[in-house]
Amino acid sequence: MLNILVLGLGQCGNRILDAMNREAFGRGGAFAKYYTRQKFPASVKTIAINTAINDLKGLVDTRAKDRLHVPHLHGVGANRSIGKRVFGENKEIIMSEIDKRGTFDLIFIITSAAGGSGSSFAPLLVRELKETYTNAPIICITVLPFREEGSIFLQNAAFCLKDLIDEKPAGVLLVDNQYLKKYAGDIKSAYDKINTTTARRLLFLIEALNSEMLMVTDLGDLKTVMNGGIGIGTMGFYEASKDSTIKSAILGSFKPSGLLFPTNVYKEGARAMLIIKGDKKYLDLDLITKTIEELSNEVGQVFKGVLVQRGKPRVLSLFTLNSVPELEKLYAIAAEAIRSERERQDKSKSQLDSAFSHIEDLEPIY
Amino acid sequence: MIIRQYEDRPSTESVTYTLSKMGFKVFRIEDGHDLYYSNDARMYTENDIRVHAKKKFFDKMVIELNNEMRLIFVHGDETEAKAFLDNLART
């Protein structure tokens, strides 16, 4: 059985982790965590790490022992410099808490690139984990912000992602809030849906990696996929209807509607892994093999895993990319936001200086 | 049953490993004694190795290797037999 560690950093990471824990409790309702055990598809250990205690308190389905508060008042206020310092000061606490969970075959770090705690902890944590757990690939699930969230968040996202890639984790899987906003009208239900979707896809992947499969793909294949291209990728998903063929289900998982990050897989894909689950009657292996051979011509190496499970076929695609034009756009917006923020700061400072200059050679008269 | 011809002879270990990855447990390995009639050679040849495996009570698979003709015989559910050959090719 695979030993997997899932770390949720910062508010966003905590909430996706909470959604994973909720899924693992099944349909037991709000009190399930008090009387049932989590049913993860593998040996999964989870820890929610945050500097803001209120965010940790807000988690519903994460057990108290799986919440780690890194003491620093009430969060780092989206300031990555403070976040990095706080991580340095509390590194031992964090690493010893992880160490208590044993050894791991695979580590997921879920974080927002835009916030304070998560975005500053993630790159440093990758460095520490790589030193301690040398054989476990580390995959970062990184959530990009809404573009209108403000210049600080955009700036954080730009620098966090760069720091993260510099640390060379096994791979970075992107989730784009801006792209997924289409899911729901209001912001709260959009967040809830994004968190649940991301959590379900991760659990789908974990279950497949830990199962005996009809057509086998494993952790080694996942590493190879994540090594492809520039090490950045995303996930797609498709659930087939009753009458659709397995081919349309496979191709459906590459469609923009199922992706977590906007990209053209056929143009930009480097390597891919497809995991297909469904009833045996839907699994035409010849058609699956043929479809994947066709895809390999366009996308590059495609690994396949087939799992016999009740229900209609569901396909998870996970791929790395050769280029990420959407990320270039994000960096252009972030750079513009940083420049205009600096101009505003300079202007305000010169205004304040000129206001103070009125009393420069004066003394108080009483 | 599915019959395929192979280039490189699969080892018993790789057959066992592939079966275990698919959730099958090997419970008997024996020297083969099934005869296979070859149209090319116009003769019967004896299969060399026979591997018996099962997953659930009724879910069984038997793999036979015929080294002389470079053939692999997979007895069992057709979907699983195809999947086995695909998985074996990757090991």
C-alpha cells in the first residue's frame, strides 16, 4: 500500500485538504468525523498547516490532530517575506510534526500561490522535504488567484511560482481560480466547488495509484509524466454518459471544460497519464489502446491505467506541458500591477514629503 | 483464450509480477504439458510453463508459454487477457 502525505498550506490549501477529508468520511454527514474513520483509498496522512488560527478553526472535516498552527499572531497578512521568516523560525516544529506520520512514497503540497502563509511556506517546505524524504516525489498543487484580487496577490503568485519551480519539486499541477470561476455565480459557491473538484481529482488519482489495475500504471509512470516538458501541468476529467464510447470519454478529458487550468493539450502537452475507471462492459481495451496510440502521436508519451469499477466510465487525465502561454499572461499582468503599485507608492511618498516641506524650517511656537 | 507470438521470451517472474499488479495471486506454476499444433511446423509442440493465478473465486487466469513456437497462451476473461498482454509488454 502506498504511503501518501498530503499537506494543505495556508487558507486555500487547508480548505482543499478539508474537502479531501470530507470526501474520505463519505456520506456520514456533519458528525461523521466523531464516530467514523476516514476511508482513504491508500494510506493517506493529512496535515493542515497555517499561521492564521481562525482559518484552522474554520475547517470542518479535518481532525484536530491534523491541524498545525504555526504561531504568528493571526497570519502573515499576505506578506511573503514575513512568511518566509516565520517558516525559518518554526521549521523544526513543522518537520517534526510531519516526521511523526512516518515515511512516504508520495507527497502532495496543496497551496495557493497568492496568499501569505501557503505561498511563502511551499517553496521552503519543498526544499526541506526533498532533503528528508529523498525518494518521495513531491507534487505541488498550486492554485492561481482571480486576476482582479489585487496587486499583492498577483505579485505573490508570480514570485511564489518562480520560487517553487526553482526548488525543483517532481512537478507542479496548476489550478486556476480565474478559469474555474465559470463553475458558479457567487464567489463562495465558486470556491466551494473548486475545492471539492480539486479534492475529488486528487483522490481519484490516489485511488488509481494504489489499486490493482486491469491495465497498469503506477507511481513510476507518474514520476515520468511529471518530469516531462517544463514540469508544470494540470488535470482534466470527464464522466461519460450512458451512450458515449470510451474514445469520446478519453478525448473528453482533454477538453477545456474539464481542465483545471486553461491550455491546449494537443498543442502544448509533453507527456500525459490517463486513468480510466468504469464497468467492464464499457471498457473496450482495443479501442482504448487505439485511442491512446493516436493521442501519443499528438501529445507525446501517454501512460494509461484502467480500473474496473462500477458505473459509467470516468477518465482523469494528468499531463505536463511544453509551454504555458496563460502563465505568461499572468506574469505580464502581475508585472504591470507591481509597476503601477510602485508608481502609486512613489507618488504618495512625494506628496507626503511635499506636505512636510511646508514646516521644514519652522518650530512649534508653544 | 488469446494466443500471441512474442519476440523476447517473457520470464516466469515477469508473468508473475504482471499478474500481481493486476490483483491476481499465482497459486501454481508447473511444467507445461498441453500440446499445441503448429501449422507451420506441421507438428505438435509442448508448452513449457503453465502459470495458474486467481483473483476471486471464479476469476482465474492461466498463462502458458511455448518457447519453441514463441507463443503465449492466455486463458481467462478476454478483457483481462488482453490487458495482461498489454501490461506484460511494458514490463
